[in-house]
Amino acid sequence: MFYSSHKFESLPAVCSFFTMFVHADCLHRVIWTHCRRMGNLTSSSTGGLSSTACVQLVQEMVSQNCVVIFSKTTCPYCKMAKNVFNEIGANYKVIELDQHNDGKRLQEALAQLTGVRTVPRVFVNGSCIGGGSDTKQLHQQGKLLPLIERCSPCCVTEGSGSGHFEPSK
């Protein structure tokens, strides 16, 4: 089978495009744009949730779960917050914004609701307690566990280090 040369004229442009992304260390974002990971849709969608719907989604998640962590998978402060709840043995819901269809809009909704855009945004019993450092500090002061125990039903499991999380779908 022979190909005419005009079909390969765009090949250098395509190679140049991918080279640009490799050097910018964001090729993985281009490749994973339309893939699914662990049940979370990671594609970016133009027909996503509205700003109002994102605010409502955040409010629903917070009201329906004792502990909710709005996180990003690569954030060390997010890992710190999750580790605190694992140490306590508390169940918590995680919404990984970098793997969510509407992650950017959800982060804007969090900024609107809490006045802070950074992650993690940790909610216990319906109230934002802050970020990773705030969560760790509350735990060290002995103030985090009482907040969790006020949840109905309480989400602390027997024994320490047995924390579980439910990733958002």
C-alpha cells in the first residue's frame, strides 16, 4: 500500500505539538483527558455542571457525609488531611478535584462557600474546618475527634488506623 506524501505533511506539526507538551510536563493531561480512572470520569466536558449546580453538589456532599475532603491526588496537604482521618480510624468521603469532570468548577464553588480556593477543604459535620494543616492541628489539640463524634451516626470505626474512604463517583 502506497501513501501519497500529502498525508504525511501534518506529521511534523503533530510531533511538534506533542514535543511541546512533553517539555511542559503536561502530556499526561492530554493523554488522560478522555479516560476513566477508578470509576471517576476524568474528562473535561463543555456541558458540565453550572456554577449553581456545583455549589449545590458541594452542599449536598457536605450535608450527607460526616467527613468530606475536597482534595487533589498530588497535593501533600491533602495527603496529610487523609492521613489524620486514617490515624483516627474515621470514615471519610473524598472528592478528588483533579479527577472529577467539574473539578475546576467545584473548586470555585468551594471558594465561594468558604472564602478559600486552596485544597484540601475539609468538612466535618457540615462545617469547613480548613485545610490539611488545620486538620492536623485540631487533631493534635484533641479537638477533631469530638467534632467527628457529634456526627449522626458517628463515622469513627473501632480501633485506630482503620480509616476508610469512599471516593466520589
